[in-house]
Amino acid sequence: MTPRIHTLRSGVRVVADPMPGLGSIALSVSIRGGSRWEGDDERGWAHLLEHMVFKGAGDRDARAIAEAVETNGAQINASTGFERTGFQIRGLSDSLSLGLDILADLVRAPKLDDAELEREKQVVAQEIADAADTPDDRIFDMVQSAAFPGQPLGRPILGDVDSLKHADGKTLSAFHRSLYSSDRIVVSAAGAVDEDRLLAEVEARFGDMTPAPRAEPAPARFAAGKIVEARKLEQAQLVLLTEGVPTHSPDYYALRLFAEILGGGMASRLFQTVRETHGLCYAIDAYCATYEDVGVLGVYAGTSATDAAPAAKLIVEGLARLAEDVTEAELARARAQLRAGLHMGRESPLARAEQAAGQLFVFGKLMDAGELEAGFNAVSLEDLRRTGQRAVEGPRAAAVLGPKTAAAAVKHFHGA
């Protein structure tokens, strides 16, 4: 069945995606608002707010929220990203009303008690410390900072302890009202969902909201930068970033395919050369991340300190070589991998519900698997070469974390 979109008078959009034969349902409330929407003095507030709504919302406290969900056999989760915040509930088909009740309370009626807020700041501070102590988390915060200095995209989503000190119940409440604005909310349901009932129940809970405008994030600017952090670790962590394209770019599909060929699996160029042929790393992966106005192509490697520089050299050489001699066989293999991931992902009701919200935010419409597959099929070798040349010739950002001897890797990545 084809998913359908409805727009409530409040501006909230609703997506119903029935999946015949399923006995479960996934509910998602997605907000086009994440850490990119924070002011300089609000660093980490979007993530803190996502935590705080679970401490009490509507007429339930934290325990009552958890018990209501789990007594019904359901599961609840939430996440904060650079551009979106999301809340999700998965359960059996009879979870619709309860799920929407709880999600509506979390989004619309969090209590934001000052005492609870002070306790939760301590929890988030522990999370910040844990991320700093985890090398393969810390390295990605470092390279984002190098690529987007002084910008929200270059700051950790978790924020920092100093920035969280300024949040109290009143200021976080004002932040909540403007970030969770009805004109930037999508409620989507996939699985065992009846469209008419879904629309009526969402209208009852979200139909009377009014938009609360908030300034759009400033355009992102990718910069050449490098960060080296020496630590007494057993291994070194390396990341190279080059500028990619935004999600809505015609070259989006080419970027995804290029990343897959470069380092997306065991048959990829970098896995076969850096890991298999030369044995210079235990982990290597290429990836792309696309945002509303910018994108990145990245390569991550975990290696020994002594192998860091030669591994970095091979990565840069492999990137340049692929931009020149990518083959039809590699393109076909990458298409097959992305096609499989696309279709298998759509077997998950939650994945479908969240994909629908993302598509509405970026494209203003829903795109079915056939349309997405056609986008990958339309990519030519010339498109891949152009994507590769942009990565080779454009600015680079690099980060190296590990023993001092690993620092030499940044010269190969950054060219300085």
C-alpha cells in the first residue's frame, strides 16, 4: 500500500504507512530541530531536552512513563542529531492510543522540573565524560570540529558541562517551545496501522498546536583543518573528511555509491589494500553523511601508532586512484549492496516511519523504494569520477587520536 501524507491545521504532518500482515506498529515523532538549531550559549540543550522529557511529562513521572510503556509490551526510545530530534515507540497493534498519548506528552507537555534538571545534568556530564574516554567516539567529534570550526556542526551533540550550567527550567522551557514547533513536526506510523484511526488520534493530540518560529541554522561551511590529540593508548584512531554534497543534491546517489566502493565492505578498495594486502589496520571504513546544506565523505581507520602514517598514505592514494579508475564491476557491486540495504531496511516498520519523516523534511514528499533505486541505477562512471575528483581536489579535514608517533598520519591526510 502507498503511504499517505496529511497536514493538520497546526502544521503537523502525519504519515500513515500500513504494512498488511504485520501485528506490530511503529510510531515516530520527528522534529526538524537538533543541535544545529542551538545558539552559542545553548550547546547541548537539544540533547539535554530529549533527556528531560522522560523525567516527567503530562500526568506521568519518569517511572510511570516507563511502566506504562513496558506494561503494554512496548519499547520506547529517542535520539538527538545535528538536524533532528526523534521519539519512537514500537509495540503490538493495540499500542496506538497509548503510544500517541505518551509521545504527545513528551513532545508537548514535559514538566522540566528544576530539581530533576540538576540531577539529569549530572547524568549527561557522565555521558560527555564517557564519550571523551571512548577513542572511537572522540575521534568523530574531533574531525567534525576540524571540518566545521566555530559552527554547530562542529560541536559535539552532547554539548559541554559549562554550556549545560546555564539551563534551568525556565530557559529550557522557552527553548523547548521554539524547537519543538508544530510546523517542523512529522508524526509517522508504519505497520499494523489504520489510516483513518491514526489521523483522528493524532489530530486529537497535536491538532491544536501553534507554530513557534525559531531562526533557521546558519549555512554550514566546510573548512580545511586538522586536530591531533596525543594520548597513551594502545591504538591510533584516524579520520579523513572531504567535502561531499547535501542530501538533496543530484550527486547524492553518486556520493553514496562512491563511499561504498571506497570502503563500504570487505570487497571495497580500502579494505582490500590497507587491511588485506598491507595489514596496516584492524578496521577501516568509508562513509558519507549528508545534511540539508552540506555533506561529507569520510574514511575511518583504527591502527597501531607505527602503522598510522603508512595507512594514511595508502588511504589518500586509494582515494585518488579510485577517482580515476573506478570500474563498472565496482559500480554494479555497490548498487547491489545499497539496493539490498534499501529493501531490507524497508522490512522494518520503524525504519519506514523514520525514513518518511526524513524525506518530508528534505524533499517535501515521500519516495518509494523504486524511486530511490532508480536514483542509484542512474549513476554513471563519469558521475563517480566527478564525485571522486571533488573529494581529491577540495579541502580536507583530518583528526588523529593516539600515541605521539601516530601524529605523522595527519601530514598525509591534510597535506601539511
